[in-house]
Amino acid sequence: MALILTREQRMLADSVREFLVEASPVSALRALRDARDPDGYSRGLWQRFAEMGYTGVLVPEAHGGLGLGHVEAGVVMEGIGRQLVATPFLASAVLGATALARAGSAAQQAAWLPRIASAQAIVTFAIDERPKHDPDAIETTARRTADGWRLDGEKRFVPDAHVADAWIVVARVAGDAERAGVRAAGGARPSGLARDAAPRTRALFLVPRDAPGARVERTTMVDAHNAGRLALADVSLPADARLGGAGDDAAGEAALQVTLDAARAALAAELLGVASEAFDRTVRYLNERRQFGKLIGEFQALQHRAAHLHTELEITRAAVLRALQSLDEDASRASPAVSVAKARACDSASLAVQEAVQMHGGIGMTDALDIGLYMKRARVAAELLGDAGFHADRYARSRGY
Amino acid sequence: MTTTTSTDFATGVRAWLQANCPPEMRRPVTSEDDVCWGGRRFRFQSEAQRLWMQRMGERGWTVPTWPKAYGGGGLSPEEAKILRREMAALGCRSPLDSFGIWMLGPALLKYGSEAQKLEHLPPIARGEIRWCQGYSEPNAGSDLASLATRAELDGDEFVVNGQKTWTSYADQADWIFCLVRTDSTRGKHTGISFLLFDMTSPGVSTRPITLISGKSPFCETFFDDVRVPRRNLVGELDGGWEIAKYLLAHEREMISGIGDRGRAKPLGQVALAQIGAGADGRLAEPMLRAQIARFEIDEAAFRATIERTTDLLRAGEANPAAASMLKYYGAELNKRRWELMMACGGSDALEWEGERSRDGAIARTWLRSKANSIEGGTSEVQLNVVAKRILGLPGA
């Protein structure tokens, strides 16, 4: 497959761009932030996302979605990145939709996918339990009961947690852990090459927001995008709350991997959008700002840094598209490409926003200018679902060292 | 080309290659010494090497897409692609490496007179004449247009005086294509001409350049009242800079392939083999492991970028400075690769002589790689090009 967007994908990119510049420019994020908006996102905008079909980009047509692929999801995410749009797109349209499409039972899919596509429901995904993303460090436990499950544990850094109608929670099934002997002394997690191959006992559970024992705390984040913590204390769930029903461990693991990778690649696309917009604004500034009797863009030092950054962004763009296409081709084998993309996107975005602030000089440090908002979102998106270090390490492990 | 004709063509090619490519020529080139450069004084490594060059040369398949009238194969791009594929399938190595093929040929095809094409292209195709490139001078490197080697017209001949440097294989080449100054009164770009002459002409001498990595093919070349027939001027008098630019872009694309080593050993595997793994099965040096992981990620992304650039070109969305971006990044990537190779090799890689280190092969390649960001347009020049042609930055 050629490493370029198809004509349809380019048309989608153009319409996303046009739509978001009009419907949700960066000022919209400012407004949500400054008003301390309780939802943290615009319901009206989310409805319009549904009308455009974006909410259902990864939802199969049978369930009311567009039934498109990860490249299309990435196109939307890049547009979101460019305008710093705060919406439940990553949470619901990517994470929720993918988890349900991959691991949901027929009943779960029928109950949730159409409502995700129509923006009637938001479903998010809860995995992190520590400050650094580590899918192997899961202590949230699900114990079997006579009529279902009991969930105990804490989750953090959950996108759109406080506005979600349900959270898909990653937990270890109790009993399986002891059988598989996966716990090392002191709860240390496996760190070697074999890490990925450690016995898998993780499963996905659909927890409705009103489940007794479940509490959500909204966390105001650096980037003014929604995130939250979950406290699950003896949360009672019916048997069919486990994604996939009775649950085939291997299938559950595969679904977890694909869901995470889909979101990581989507984030890489968003980071590319954040970086590209920050860069474009910086080049514009180099062509406007005068000091010492000339445009600052005439100074070779800045020209070289800008040219270097442009090169890095082009290389990241190729890697991101490769990852998205890999997911569309065979999601079960896309992990290495996804790690390349996320690692690159984190680094490129970090460079882009830092150069952006620096080259804008003093005004780059003001809240009045949008550039700082790009830096903030880049940092949060980089940390989500594995930063550059996490993915570099995962890539190395995938290549045997 | 229809499917049936292309299948027929492929079949024909395959049969011919089977019958005419000596078995020894179906093994990849493993060292510089294996390369066939041709030329009057070339000492073939083996009869097989000579035969392979000769047979492909006679057929014009050393230059498949050049017109038959000039010694080429007269193949269409699709046919040339089929030829490449069949050669790859059989493992046939290139029959002839040549600056005449890569650089002068394209320039003559575009700017040369009919007489010049007929005189010079067929010997290039047959590997009979070996060419070198006279561009850089001690005082004209990045600022090539400031070159000072003079060519003064005296009747029917130019008289050339001056000096070139970084002339690859000048001491082994038969002819030189050379940038000379034919007018010093106007701007530096407007007084340059493109001249061809025989390296055995009286007044031409060469001196090899030793690099920090050891022996190199580079030479200094001196011209002391060298007389060159006027008919060896390519293109217009004082119009040589345009030809030079055309070739420089070409050269850049060649070198930009450096960073993309489809066949290079994965660095992580090299490290494991040389350093070993810890109890957890992972490379025993964690800091090095992190650097290698970052490198391999960038390498994978760079490969994707090369692919994407080709795909964009095919789709008609050529980036004006793509070659510069690729050359810039590819060169820096290759330097990183060899820094890591040295790190993996530890003190073993520091032995400069002896069989154990193959006379310091890794160290020499590490040192040689430092030139990648200098030759073919420095990284700084490439960044200037990107700043000017893509970003449109002012006064660039």
C-alpha cells in the first residue's frame, strides 16, 4: 500500500480541517478552561461530530458507524490536534469503540456501539494505575461471585472519565493470577524480554457510571482536557459485564493489545497535528517578527532549526501513516510500527512545541498566545498510553534485545 | 506494456541472464575491491567480472534506458524495472559502476551535442572509458560557484590552469568532466563552463588524498597549461553552471540512499552478538540499548519516509526539496549508526591493524561516515535548501 492518503482520506482531512477551524478553533478550548466548564467538552460540538459521522468512524456500519479504519481515525485525530479540540473522540470513538468491536459480545456491541456512534453515550477506557503507563502493572482485581463479579482497585489518567456513561476497566481476574504464578515477590512486575509473554490474566469489564461502589474524581490537567481517577470499591457487576462474555483469555489479551495500539497510533496522529500547527505558526512568526532591522526568519540559526524540525516532522508523518495502515492491514501485528510512531510523535512534538515557544520569544511565554496551549497538550498526549521511552523499550523487546 | 508482452520480455531476460551471467557474478559485492569500474587501465578481478561487464555492455544493459543509438539498451522504464527485478532474482550484481553512467551520461543526454553523445556515451556504456568529476577546489567547496580553475580560449583550444580536489579515482580515470572558469568579468555563476578532457593530456597530474579513515579514492588534480579541443565544451560557453546544478541534484539523490540500509545488520542484533545479554535476556548494557532502540526507531521511520517520498512523486506531489531532506537526515542517521557500531565493538573495534579487526574495518567506516554530512552538499547547505525552498524563509 502506498504511504500516502487515498483521495477519499484526503477529502476527509480537508473536511475535518474546515469543520474544526469553524466549529472549534483553539479559542474554544480557552473558553472551556476559563469558564471551568463542568463537562470539560462541548456537548453541542460532540453532537456535530456525530452528525459528521466522526464519532462512528471505527464503529461497524452494522452498528450505525462509518465502518472506516484507523487511517481515517488518525485523520480526524490530526485535525483535533491542530485545533486542540477537547472532545471524547479518543476515549469513545477510538478506545471505547475498538474495545467493544474487538472484544464485546453481540449483546454488548448492540447495547453500546450504536449509541457511541450517535453520541448518545460516551464509553472510555481505564488502564493506568501508576504515574508511568505500564499495562503489566495491574492490581485492580475482579473476583468471581455467585451472580457475577466484584471489582476492586484504582485507575488514573482516564480520558473523559467524569463524563463517560461507562468505563471499560482493565483488571486481573483473581484466582487466575495465583494459578499462573505471575506475581513476583513484592508485587514486582516482570521486566525482561519475557515481559510480554508473562501469563496473561487481564480482562476487560464494562462498568456503568452508576455502578454502586464506583467513584470518579475529575482531575484538572495541564492541558485542560478531561481526565479522571476511578475508585472501585467492591463494585458489583453482572456476569455479562466482562467483555467477551465467559472470556477467552487469549482473545481478551489480543483485544487489549489492539485497543491500546489503536489509541496509541491515534495519539501519534494527534501529536503530529499539535506539532504541525505549532510549527506552522512559528514559521509564520519568523516571517512577521522584525528585530535588528530584519525579519527574524532571516537569521540562519533559526532557519536551520526550522528546517531541521520540518524534516523531523516529515519523518514522523511517514511513521504515523505506516502505523495506521498497519493497524488496518493486521492489527494483531501492528505493535512495532505503532511503537515507532508513538515514540517519534512524542519526540517530534516535544521538539516542535519547545522550539515554538523559544522562537516566539517573550510572548511565547504568555498565556495570551496559543502556543503555550500546544506545549501543554503535547506533554499530556505524550504521556498517554506510553511515552517515547516506553515505546522505545517495547520496540527493542519486539526486536529481541 | 501489456501483460503478455511484459511476461514475454521477462522470460527473455531471465533466459539471457541465466545463459550470460557468470555464476561468480551472482554473488553480492562484499568489498570495494569487488567493484567493476571499467576503463582503459582497469585490472579485472577475474575473467568472469570482465565477461559480465562486456556482455551487459554489448547489450546496452549497463545503461538500460539510454537510447540504443548511444549504446544504451533502449528499454522503457517498465522494461528496465523488469530487468532489475530479474537481475535481483538471480542475484546478479551490477556489471559496471561508473560516474560516466551516473553523472556525465545524464548531463550529456540533456545538454550535449549529437557529436558529443555519439563520441562519449557508447564507451561509457561498454565500460571502456572511466570518468572522474572535477568540481571542488581547495577554495571552492560549499561555495562551488567561486571556482577558479581557468580555461582560456587560444584559437581552437582551451588552455586549462588550476587545481581540483576531492576528485574520486582521478588517478585511475581516463577522462574528466570539469567545471572551469571561462569568464571572470561577470558574476561568479555566469562565467563557468563544462569541459571534457583526457586525463592523459600533457599537464594533468594527480595526488591521492589520505583520509582520517586511511586510504581513499580521492585525489587532488593539477592542471598545468592543459590544452583541450574546443569541441569538448558541453553546452554553452559560460553556461556550465546550469549543467552543474543539474548534476548536483542527481548526486544528492545518490548519496541520500546511504541512510537506508535495507541490507544492513540490525544494530540490536549486532549489539547482542558482541556484548551479550543479561539474566533477563536483554542486552547487557541498558544505556546503549536505549540509544540503539531510538536509532532503530528513527531508521524505521526514515525507511518509511523514503518510501513515502517515492509514492508522493508517483502521485505527482513531488516535494521540491525532498532530496535535500533525505540527504540531510540519511547522512546524520548513518553517522549515528557507526557511532553505535563503535560503542558495540568496544575496545575490539579500536584495533587499527591486524586480522582480528580486519585492519580496523569498523573504525575506518566510522571515521569515513563523518564525511557523509559534508560531501554532496553539507548538512548545513541542505538545511539552507529546505529553509528556502520549502519553508520560504526570507533572504534564505
